Amino acid sequence: MRRAWLIVGLLFPVALLNYLDRQMLATMQKSMVDDIPTITNEESWGNVLAAFKWTYAFLSPIGGFIADRFSRRRVIGFSLVAWSAVTALTSLVTTMDQLIWARAAMGISEAFYIPAALALITDFHTGSTRSFAVGVHQSGIYAGQMLGGLAGFVADADGYGWQWMFSTCGVVGIIYAVPLIAMLKNPPPNPAAVPVASPFASLHELLWNRNFLLLVAYFTLPAIAGWVIRDWGPKILRDQFSLDQGKAGMMAVFTVQVASLLGALLGGLLADRLMRKTMRGRIFASALGMILFLPALVGVGHAPSIAIAIASLAVFGLGWGFFDCNNMPILSQITRPEVRATGYGLMNMVSMIFGGLGDKGYGLLRDRGVPIDYIFGAFALVCVVSLGVVLLIRPKPAA
């Protein structure tokens, strides 16, 4: 158990850097657009955001399969070094095309991390701590997003700027990779494990699993709204309430991520406790998070004041934490350990494709004057469908 929690502790900073490097792009948008004149409208910025998501999406199943077939430890270390180098090089971009290529390279390098990391955690946490352990790891993600929320202040500060932020974060990631690779361990071999099949056999096994297909849909649908809030939230507050870049970024990002961190820890504890009473305990805990999404999304779209907008974002973040900490544990109840990272990679692929479409579509709709309340009302209806989907999943005993 000490080794199991050491794994979570070592991966916490990696998760933090993973999402810090993603989130700071959104909060430094104004500074980057001012310095890169070829970004001419919101649809163009949506293309920048989508470039990361779509490359990340298509590489995620490959990253998952490699983590299932080879050393999870090495996959994690390679991914950290690669995306940190790309982050540092992003400080040198001067055109929209260069930025798009940089974000695409970021997507490629980061695609290998999450499936391997969550699979490694569930390899070690096989009992009553699984959801909470995943929740602690996910809290590193939220901490990274919170730090990313401060990036707007750094971008505005004399002597720093968005270039400094990218280069510094990249160097920190490369340095941390050294102790990470030295201390991270794979689990002991399981003599009863079934050998990892070919990519096509693994894909066939997953796609013929009814519960897995339901989980893919459940994982994807609410993530569309989640990505729009994460990537466009600072700009939504800036436009709706005439805030400056730094304040809008801090309020949008900190509110959601503090609440998400709390939700991941509470949701993990609740799910592990419910599992003592029913095999659907993690499903019920996750469904509770989905219920919280509904008033939150309506509130973001219809907020007449900054206070209501912030309260709605907080409720959304709390629900997201309940949802996020239980996806991998639910996957662990419906698939074999030998295809677990591949399965999460496939989930990531579908979710990120639709997340990219959501980012691009939101920018396109706003350029054409579609009101925010219409867009977020549609997101709430999607979450109603998601709630029905997750309750259809019939899990097996956790492995």
C-alpha cells in the first residue's frame, strides 16, 4: 500500500504539469492574439484549440495500447519529456500556423500520459481505495489548471509575458522527469494475466463490450461542455462582465478547479464507500455529479451577475470532480486489466474529437451571434441524456 500511494504522489506533479501546459493557453489568449496578428477571429482561435484535441484524440488509443503492451513507467516518462520540450518551444512561435503545429505536437506527446498513468494507479489500487486514489491524481490536474489560471497575470506582467511562461514550464517538466523515471515502478508481474492481444484483437474485445460503448458515450457527452468552459470560460466572463484578462482567467479557472478538486476527493470517498453496499456504487456517485451539471450549465448561460456566474461554475466544478474520479474505476469494472489503458485511450479519442468540435463550434456560433444561453441550454440537455446512459451500465466486480 505504501508503494501504491507513492505512485500517486509521484504522478501528482506530472498531472499538474500536464494540465498547466494546456490551461495557460486559454488564460493568455489576449496577449497571444495581440502578438500573433494572423489570428484574426474567434473561429481561428477555435482552430488553435482544436489542433491539440484532435491530435491528442487520434493518438490516445495508440498510447493506451503501448502502455498495455510495454512498460507504463517508460511511457509516462517519455510523454513528460516530450510534451515539456514542446511547451518550451511554443515560446518561439510567431504565426498562427506555427502555433497550430505546436499545439498539435503537444497533443501527440501528451496522448501517451493519461491512459498509462490511470492504468498504473488502478494496477496498484485494486481494492477500496481505487476511486479515491484516482481522485487524488485528478486533483493534480485541477491544481495545474488553477496555476494555469494565473498565467494571464504573468502574460500581462512587465519583464515576463506569455513566452516566459511557456519556456519556464517546459524546463520544469524536463527537470522533474529525472527523479520521476528513477523512482516510478511498474507493478509486479501477474502470473495469471492474459497476454496483451494485437491492437485489432484488443479493439474487437472493447467494441463488442456493451458496457464499454455506454461508458464511451457517457465519458464524451458532458466533456463537450467541460472543454468549452475550460477553454472559453475566461473569455466568457471577460465579455459578459467587462473584466480584464488576468482577473477573468483567475475567476473562471480557479472557481471550476477548486470545486473540481473538492469534488474529486469527495466523489472518490463516496464511491469507495458505496461500493461496500452495491457494485454500482461508482456509477451512482458519478451520476450524482451529472445531476449537478444541469443547474450549473443553465446558470452559466443565463447568469445576470458575476456572482451567479461564479456560483454556477463552482457547482459545475463540483459535479465534474464526482464524474472525473470515477471514469477509470468504472472502466476497471467492465474490462480486463490487460486492455484497460487501451480502453481509456479510446474513450479519450472520442471525447477529445467531440471536445475539439465543441471548441470550434462554440467560436463559430459566437461569431454568428448565437446567444450564450442557447448554447449552454443545449449542453444541459446533452447531460440529461448522459445521466440516462450511465445508469444503463452493468458493472462486474472490480479487478
